[in-house]
Amino acid sequence: MIDRRICGALIVGFAVWLSACGRQAQTAAPPDAATSAAPTQSAAPAADAGAPREKPETAKTEASTVTRVNEDGSETVEDTSGDSGTHNPLLAAVMSSAAAATTAPTVSPWVSGQNYIQLVPAQPTSAPAGQVEVLEFFWYACPHCYALDPLIEAWRKTKPAYISFQRVPVVWAPGHRALARLFYALDSIGKLDELHTAIFKEIHVNNDPLVDLSNDDAQSERIQTAFVVKHGVSEAAFKAAYHSFSVESALQRAEELGLRYKVSGVPTFVVNGKYITDVGMAGAGGGGEAEQKLVDLVNYLAALEHKR
């Protein structure tokens, strides 16, 4: 996870722009919302995580770390030492998710205030009756979101049926909003699942930011239109959706959710309007891959809510 206040590189170059996923301090960011969810969140430990790392096959015990980029631009590296050796975090996370998803253990392995923040009072959700809402706040240009996404995609296909999962793109500044508009435009025409991973790869592998770095919205639209057409999307359908009422409404809702939960860094997860966590918090205390522990924690909290 990375803090929201250091995205100023959007205007000085793409290579630097990709180095941080935080909210700009100098851009027109939304004001802090005086929501009822805010007071308890400040008690959270300032921990966060970087991209997943492969561990050497010959290692027996190895210190692993997670990195947080703080609001002032400094970095905090925390030790999350755990078992090492040959390990596939993607497979392990999915397997542990299947085992832990349906019921919550009597004795919790997780600590409130350390592994997650509990909001009091809980916030309303949009999940249907009997469903538990899980939100992932993310940004396509965030390298940590990109590194985590294959794990989340695998989990999304194996998660319990009672979990209603939604991604919510952050809209802190023009560059974020342009990519959020791309997300919702594709969603509205049924092409998001087809192109979600391709967008991440275009940005992080092909070094194409898919936005105009000078924050020219019209030019960002042209860049994104060319990209989706190259991937077989109808230009007319995409353009019709791009500024549609449904997309504008979705962008407004994304902004409101970000304010409600005071999201200051990505990726951030919210379970049923009640619990907030991220890779750094889930991995606090060591004992395994932080990314795997995040999936296990989300499943645990969702099962806890479903049981109520």
C-alpha cells in the first residue's frame, strides 16, 4: 500500500508517476469528510505493504518486509519475518481462503487495531440481503495494486457466494479520475472483465499511462479510446458510455465512498462497512506472506459478518 499524498509526479513524468500510489498534497483533493467512520481509523498502525516478493528456494528462515510510503513522502520498512522456503503466495492464498471462508474460528487469530480497524458505527452498504460487501479501493497506476491484483483475481473466482465484491477506483486528482472513468465506462458496456488485467499491463509493462500527464481530459479520452479500440471494443459504444449518466453517477459514488472511509492509500479493503484493512495491517506480526494473510483476513471478517 502507498500513501495518497505523493502523486505529484503525474505532472513531471510517467516513470516517477508510477513510483507512488498516494494522494497528491498539491492537487485539488476532496476535503476531509467529517463522517462518523473517521474517529476510530486514526488509531490504526501506520503499516503498509509493497509488491509481493519471490523467496529463494534454498532459504529456511528469512526476514521479509513490507514498505509504506508515508504522507510526508518518507518510507517506513517493517519486518514481517515468517517461514520461508519454496512458496507460491497466489496458490497458498487461494487454498487457505477456501479452507477458512465459510466459518470464523472461535478464537480469532486477528487483532483489532493491529490487523484491521473496526468502524463504530458501521457504515451502510449496497450489498443485497444475505450478502457481505467487500470493497477494494485501488488505482490502476499503483504498482502495489498491480502486484496484488493476480491474487485478488484468483480469490474472486473462489470466494464464498455470500461475498459481494466490488472494486472502487480512487478519484483523488485528475489523473486518478481519468483512469476511474475508463474503469466505469468499460464496466457499463460489459467489457471490464475482459480488459481489467490488460489495463494494468498496459500501464506497468508497456509504460503507457493511459492518461495525459498534463491532465488534459480530452487528450486522456483520446488515448483511452485508442487503447480500447485496439482491444476490440466498439469506439461508438465506448464514447457513448464515457460521459454517460451512469458513469458520472459511478464516479460520484466512488468519491463519496473514499470520503466516507477516509481512504488515504491504496490498495485498501473495507469489509461490510465495518472493518478496514490493507496488506501492511494484515501482515503485522509476521508469520507468512502478508498478501496471503490479507486474503485470509478478508475471508475471516466476511465469514464473521455472514454468521451474524
